[in-house]
Amino acid sequence: MPELASLLAIADYSAAPWQIVGMVLMSVGLAFDVFGCIGLVRLPDVYNRLQAATKCVTLGTCLLLLGCCVYAADTDAGIKAVLCAVFILLTSPVGAHALARGAHRGGVKLWEGSVQDAYLEKSPQTGEPTAAAEATTAEEPGE
């Protein structure tokens, strides 16, 4: 039974505690990335999809990179992983905000189940939508 012996040899492998922590962080990060990708496919409009991509994928990728840093310990790969995580934390929200703002200004409609339009420009005196906001919401894309 050489197959059983080889399986038992694999089960005897022991990892250092920081490697186990690194593997757990990478597993959790992978789960967040998968949920973010599912959100990109399943959510109804561009704004909700951007939220899934920004929140889940940013957290998941940063956890993956942090797990790589912990797993690799004192190597150059760990330092590079931390630098990449910082870069992602700084650029991903800014990019998503720019995409959402551009989509709103381009006339992309919210999903009909949306509760609030945070980018809708309102008059400070009356609280009513301005003429520019009404013109944007009245136009249909593609006309």
C-alpha cells in the first residue's frame, strides 16, 4: 500500500505557526475575492458592482498580500507584498469613486430599487434638485 504511506507522509508535515497564520489570511482573502467576483456578476447596476469590486476585492487582495507577507516572513517577497497592499488600499477607492462619478455624469441610471442618489445636486436654499440635475436625470442614455 504505497499510496497510504505517501498520504501519511504528507499528513506528518508540520508548518511553523506564522505559516499557518499566513495560510489562514490567504484563505480568507481568497474568499473575499470570490465574493467580490460573484457580486460583479450578480448585482444589478454599475454602482452596486463598483461597491462589490471596491470593498470585497480590495479587502480580499490586501488579505492575500498580508498572508503572503506573514508566510514569507523576512524575505523580499514579504516587503513587496506589503508595498502592493498599500498601493491597492490607496488607489482602489479613488479609482472606484472616479468611475462612479463618471458614470453618474454620463447619465447611467441607478437601479430602480436604489434608495438614495448621493450625487444628485440639490440647491442649498430649497433642497430641490437643480436644473442641471434634472436635465441629467431626465435624459435617457443613448438618445
